[in-house]
Amino acid sequence: MTRVFYVEDEPFLAKIVKESLATRGYVVSHFVDGMAAKSSFTKGEYDICVLDIMLPKFNGYEIAEYIRKIDIDIPIIFLTAKSETKDLLKGFETGGNDYVKKPFSMEELIVRIENLIKMKNSVQAKPKDQITLGKTFIYFPNNYSLVNKGDEIKLSYKEVLILNILCKNINKVSHRKAILMEAWGDDSYFNSRNLDVYIRKLRGYFSIDESIEIITLKGVGYQFKVD
């Protein structure tokens, strides 16, 4: 039984989504505006959040930021009519894990929900509590953090997914398509651009340790080189 925290202010669309999910065994808690959503999130237990972006009182980005302060693990899907890269990047930066463009099919939404639930379970099932990287870093997958000589860097859900893939293939090739399929569930152009952003962020974190390097293999993927 998957419990869905759903925020949408369009009554007709909300009715369709709620009924469609309910017929497939999901338990849906629906809220019509940002204020109601923020005040209700801590009162229930949920497995995934589905947030419209354009909402009254508080928008979807603001709700996601609020949720992330309370629960770092819960997957968040944005529903959006916006398609510009900057808008999609903002969604990921505020804590989103995926997005579905309006108009959308229920089949697509359900596939994305199920993919994120599976990804969350795989992250939570990580076998190692900590991984030593290079000369100065210790990676704590379960805590979503990198520690360098006592300084902690908090990682996002998506950064953890990508870094886990790189760590499984240290000094080997991590193929770009494989990363996209595991971290996003598809290898679309927008997801590919987002992967570039996250790789740059990870490179920035590791830049102070010369024994660690993320090498781009053009047309292939990346090599996570650790001496």
C-alpha cells in the first residue's frame, strides 16, 4: 500500500488522479493549496509526494523545501506545465526527484511513482555504512553526507543516487545511459542536462582532493577515478 501526499488545486484533474490511483490500490491524501499541505504533512505518514507547482498561498517549490527540512528521503514528483530547463533545475534544487509535464497520462505518473519507490528502497538497502574516498573523504550513504577532515557536506537524494552508481564502478566506466535509467528512469534530453549539473556539483565537492577525479568520457559516460 503506497501512501501518496498529493497537492493540486485544479478540481477536475485532482478528481481524475485521486480516483485513478485509488483504483490501483494507492491511498491518496489530497490538498488544494500550499498552506493546507504544509500544515498537514507532519500529521500523516506518506511514501511519496506529488506536487503541482502553481498553487495558491505556497507554490510547489516552497512546499518541497519545507518537506525536505522534515524528511530528506521521501521522493517528490512535480507536476508542471513549465518546460524550460531553468524551471526543471529549480525543481531539483528545491528537493524534487522527478517531474511530469502537463498534460500527462496516468500510466506515466504511475510508472514514475513506482520507479521512485524502487529507487528509495534501493538507497535504503545500501550494504555499506561508510566508504573511504581518496585521501580525505569519507562518504556516508545512509546519512546523505560527505565528510572531509571534519567538514560535512549534505547531499541531495539525487546526488546520493548518482554517487552510489559511481562508487560501484570506482576506476571503471559508468555509462551515461545506465546512470540516467537508474537515477531518473529514462534518458530524456532534460534528464541528461540535469545529470550534467549533478556531475559538476560532485566534481566541486571533490575538487579539494587531488586523488579523486570524475572524468568525462565523451559519448560514453564517466570514470570515477580514485587513487
